[in-house]
Amino acid sequence: MDSLRHLATHLGLDLSAICLLTFAIYYPRHRRRDLVPAYLALNVALFTIVAALAEVGGKGGMALGFGLFGVLSIIRLRSDAVQHEEVAYYFTTLVLGLICGLPRLGLAMAATLSAVLLLVVYAADHPRLFARARRTVITLDTVHSNPAALRADLARRLGEPLHWTVMEIDFVRDLMVVDVRYREPEPRPGVEQADTAEALRPVTPALDAA
């Protein structure tokens, strides 16, 4: 009975932590619904495997350990589908499941470590941190041989270039592909208000002349 109560307490802590990570931090910022069940299922599955390893002990624990390694090794995080910050959420999900699933780790220590991890993710992925820093891959319709000319072109199109890498140059089609880290220009209040007023202006249908 004590072991079941201990397991239920750690499971409640784990579910609270992963729900905070998923529904309070990740989804409001990134709005990817398809990754929400992935994070929840991965976390709870890892928690159950760790709890099973602790319960089995030496009776098949090595087999379960190799099974856990095999399950984690087949998780493929493709860069074209999952961004780097989402990979960080994946690893946070894994670590939360491991911390909360360890039976010999005290509840207070597990809660403290989970809270520290959640606070770090919350701060590191906060929208106000480097709010205007952006990254994009841009295809230019000209080939710049002069870095100063390339910088001026990128600044005119995007904003202040912080760093860039030329990925491809095509002299036949006269284009170049550049991976750019840049800072967006600050919006001008007058222009922004004018654009908003123009967007909210009612449209009056034109009357045909008699």
C-alpha cells in the first residue's frame, strides 16, 4: 500500500509538471497541437518504464533497460519537421519522466528539480528574450561578390544582419541562397497606426453613375 501511495504521489507530480510544460508554456507560445500528445505520451510512457524498472529490480531489469534504450533510439527528430526549441521540449519531457519516476528520489527533491527545469525552459523560451532576433533562409535574385553589398541588401530586405552564411551560389540563374540571422527593425508608431486605421476603414461600395 505504501509503495502504491508513493507511486501515485510521484505520478501526480509528473502529470502536473508535464501539463505545465505542455499547456502553460509550450502550446501558448508555439501553437503546434500535433506535438502536444507526443510530449504527454512520451513523458507518461517513460515514467511507467522507470517505475517498472524499479519494481522489477534484478528480475528482468536489464531487459527492460535495453528495451528503454531501443524505444528512445527510434525517436527521430527531423530538423524539417521539429524546430530546435521543440527538441528542447522533447528532452525536457524525457528528463521530467525520469526524475519523477525514480522511486528512491524523495518527493521534495523531485519537485524541486522539476520546478527548476520548468523555470529554465520558461525563461529560455520566453518571447521577450531576444524578441526581435530572427532566422531565415532567403534566396536573392543576384550574386553579391562584395560582403558589404550583401550586407546592405540583407539590411534593406530584412533588417540588421547579425550573421549570415552563403549556402548556395548559382551563376547560371544569377541567384544565391543565404542563411541569415538578423534583428527586425523597431516598428514606427506613426506608420503602424496609419496601417491599422487603413485596415479598419470601412469600404463603401461604389455606385454606378446613372
